[in-house]
Amino acid sequence: MNISLHNSRDKQLLDRAQRVVPGGVWGHMATHAIAPGYPQFFSKSDGCRVWDADGNEYVDFMCAWGPNLLGYRHPEVDAAAFEQMKTADISNGPTETMVELAELMVDTLDGADWTLFQKNGTDATTACVMIARAHTGKRKILVARGAYHGAVPWCTPSVVGVTDEDKAHLILFDFNDIASLEKAAADAEGDLAGVILSAFRHDVMRDQELATPEFMQAARDICDRADAALILDDVRASFRIDLRGSWASYGIQPDLTAMSKSIANGWPLAAVAGGESFRQAASKVFVTGSFWYGAAAMAASIATIGVVKRDHVIDHIAAMGERLRAGLDEAAARHGFSLRQTGPAQIPAVLFDGDHQLRLGNAFGLAALRHGAYFHPRHNMFICAAHSASDIDRGIEAADHAMADMIAAGVVPD
């Protein structure tokens, strides 16, 4: 497959959008923030494939930036949502489906005694911070330097439209550095409401890094001593590492967990789960949205959890992630490149050694597009249950051709 990146339909749509939408496209899906030449508009998605507005087909390794866990348009999940829509979705209040999903979440997640539902990951992390402050009566939140926990003023990585006051009660520490975490806790001076940690470090343009058990235990101990909340931001990793919550295998139990992205396989849903001691605070904070009780997405989540359990989805995506990792390493070695592949195999990050300006990463991503695979040059990617061994091999083949194209064009390591 050798497609052109000069996509006329895509350009036409972007020109139209720029007249009526500031910037044409906003937020993290705006491809001008990736590399020039990435398609911006898409016309179709199915399984682990996406088609851009010009009809070019790609094996997709971004999975809608995470929500696609089982495969786009999964028949069982979509059938559950559509069946729910026949009777009620948005109404004057929740349906019975909300109670059923809450019961299932409590039964599924380690340490969960209750749950609340929202629509986006930022909704969930923000609710966790509010609940922590309501429970403790304190203000300071410890946040890892460079970590991403959402896109509202208290946590956004941007400084545009944000004041110093918005982040006045955040104290930074270095991920996996116990001494740095303890110093941040001391700097809170008795005003510590909580520590928020992602399931693993996934800062953009850096190697992904799993938290060490010692670091997680230190965070747990600090929160216990201060009667503060240990908050797990599981938004990005939801249901991809462990259905019980990403820290379950470590034996570290958070007080509050924020989830979203894949928990309803692309239907818009987020959730906060918490322990009994935080129930009262959760019942008092005012967090709400007109669409937060939508029953269709909740029905989709119930179906998603069922499929993950029945089909051993986490084992499959981990195996496919390892297959991709091995194949990319072999391709890189053949062409004289050196890769850094980090993080959970089912949530892969792929960077070129020494590529500080993304010269190699951007060239690779664009070349891979020409051969029918959608990789990201600097952000972690995602594996879904629809990725078969042949799909992974197709992606590896595209990567191999892309690296050959880079060599032919003189795009080589410095």
C-alpha cells in the first residue's frame, strides 16, 4: 500500500472547519500538534482499522486515544447501548442501568464500596480532588512533575487562560522518587488533602515508567499518616492492565480511583470509585452534568466488562503488545535504528534513541502512514482486542517499510 499524504478531502474539511471553529480542530486530537501531514478527519472506523476522509485505510495503534478497547463498533457493546436507547438514555434522572453498573463496578474494582459516573477523564480526576478536599478539610494536592491529569485550570499542562491561583494548592514531586514525594508532603505543612498518581508515568516525549512497589507504598504511608486521599488516576489505563484497577496486583489500594476512556468501549463515560470512609464526602460535593446519567453509555460499560472477563481481553492485548514490541525492535535493528519501547506492552510508547527534536519520530510516523499504519511519534499508543496477530504483523511490515523509506531519504540517526 502506498498512499499519498496530500489528502484533498482532508484539506477541504480543515479549510471549512477553520472558518467556523477556532483553529479548525482543538485539543489533543488536533494533528498540527503531532506532525504536518497526519490526516485530521476520519470517515470510518471498524475493529482495529480507521479510514481517513479520503478513504485511506490504516491499522490503528491509537485506538481513538484509548477508548477503543474491544474494537470499534463492537457488536455486543453497541447492541447493549442501542437496546437501552429504545427506552431511555437522557431523562429526568437515572435509569435502573445506573444502579446495575454501579453494583458491577463495586463487585469488580478492588477496594470500591461506591461509584459515581461522569463523562470525561477530567471530570473524574477533578471530582476525586474535590472529594479529597471535602473529606479532609485540607487544600494541598501532590502531583508528579510533568504528569497529565486532565484539561481544566487546576491540572492542564497549558498556561494559556490559566492563572497562578488556579494551581496555587498543587505541590510537585518527581515520579518514583520517594525522597521528593516526602519533601512535597512536608511542604504541605499539615494541609495535605491528597496525592494523585497515574497508573504509570506517561508524560509525553518521555519513556513510560511503572511505579515501583516501594514508591506506591510510600505514597500510601504518607496519605495514611496525614489522613489524606491516595488518588489513582486510572483514566488512561482503565481495564487494560487489570480489570480490578491497575494497582491491584501490587496490593496497594487507593482511596479514590478515576476511570474513563475504555470503560464503555468508546461510549462516553467516566467513573470515580472510592472506599467507605470517603462515601460521606462524595455525597456532599456538588459535581454534576446534564449528560452524566446517560443510560446508553452505562449499558455499553456493563457489556464491555462482560466481554473483557469472558474473552480474557487483557491477556490478549498484552500478548499482541509484546508481539508488536518484538517486531519493531527487529525492524529497527535491520535498518540501524535504536528504539526505546517502554511502559505496559498493551499501552506502548515508542521513541527513537537520541531523537530529542522528533526528527526521526515524525519521519517514521509519516512514512508508516504511507504504508497503512497509524503510529504516534511521541505519545503512548494503545492495543485493542480487535488487533489480531495478522494485524500486528501488518503494522510491523508498515514500520519496516517506513524505516527503509527513511534510510532512502537520508533520515538517519545523527
